[in-house]
Amino acid sequence: GAVVSQHPSRVICKSGTSVKIECRSLDFQATTMFWYRQFPKQSLMLMATSNEGSKATYEQGVEKDKFLINHASLTLSTLTVTSAHPEDSSFYICSARDPGTGLVGKQYFGPGTRLTVT
Amino acid sequence: GDSVTQMEGPVTLSEEAFLTINCTYTATGYPSLFWYVQYPGEGLQLLLKATKADDKGSNKGFEATYRKETTSFHLEKGSVQVSDSAVYFCAEEGNTPLVFGKGTRLSVIA
């Protein structure tokens, strides 16, 4: 099946620094990608919808200046956590929608990135 | 906004036991409904889905029926295996992108 990769899988950074997470669709072109955040023992919270060639759409309560999303190509979206703080430590998951399947909800999920801010 | 509520875990079952994980949704109209599974160390995978009322989604021995009258999409399996140990997420997609439940961790012991 379709594959979505994320890099890095784990990252530790110091408070105040920025970290970039990449999400790639490996065998299809994704016009739409999604970024989620998963808290321990909680569900995935949609942070933003990333559309290729246009600005991302952020969910209510998500700071767009803190979580910068760039969807520069049909196979790559990046999430940059700027001026990271310990409370940003979390599991970040991306997903990509394959428009070619014509099936509802055909989203493929990446394996996630564990961010730890010290 | 829309929300999905699923039974809280963890759920621990013996091999070959019957599994039910309840899920209800709040979206109006006829949203598409999904169950995703997250195996240890892996990303989310679509397990099954249903797109209209009374549809039954099935895969790998798991089933769920879209019940409009009770706004439910309960996941069932007649005989679980150790390899089914994972976290299961119910989700709905109506007028908004996927909305997930909190997930239910299932542990199956031999």
C-alpha cells in the first residue's frame, strides 16, 4: 500500500531552538497533507491542513507562527516547531490523502515523530 | 464541533475471546466512519470503513456496522489473537477532516 514517511522519528532539542519535521508521500502525489499531535493516552488532535502551493489551514487554538507548515511540493510537507518549549514535547503525526484512489478518507499516516524539548 | 467517543481502555482479553469496542459519533448527516489501528512502533493504518447507513465494514476478522439510529460504529471480532494487540481508533469524516476518538488499547494474552 501507499507509504508516508516522516523524518526524524525522534528528536531532542533544547528549549528556544527550532526543529523541522518532514513528511513525505513516497508513491503518490498528495495535494493535501495533515499534521496531528498526539498526547499520551489521548487521541490525535488535528493541528493543520497543508495544501500544496497555498497556506496551511490551522485549527482553532493552534499558533500558526509557532508551528510553521510548508507544503512546497506534491510529496513533501514540513512542520517547523519554532522556539520550542518543553510543553511542545509530543508525538507529531502527518498524513497524506491520495487523491488518485477516489475513495473517501483514503489517508495514509506516517509513523510519527517523537519530539522532546529539554 | 464534531466528536467521537470510544470506550476507554485498556482492554485485556485472552486469546480467542470476543471483542467489542464501542464507538459513537456526533456529526450530523451521514459522515463516513472508520476504524484505524496502530500496532506497537508503527503508524496508523486503516482497518475498515463504512460510508453509509447500515454498511458493514470488515477486514482481518473485524467488523463494524454503521448505525445511524444510534450514531454508533462499534468494532467487533469473534476471536482475537495475540497479534491483534494494538491501539484502535474510531474516526469520522463529515464536513471536517478526520476526527478521532481517544483510542482504545487492546492487549491479548495467550
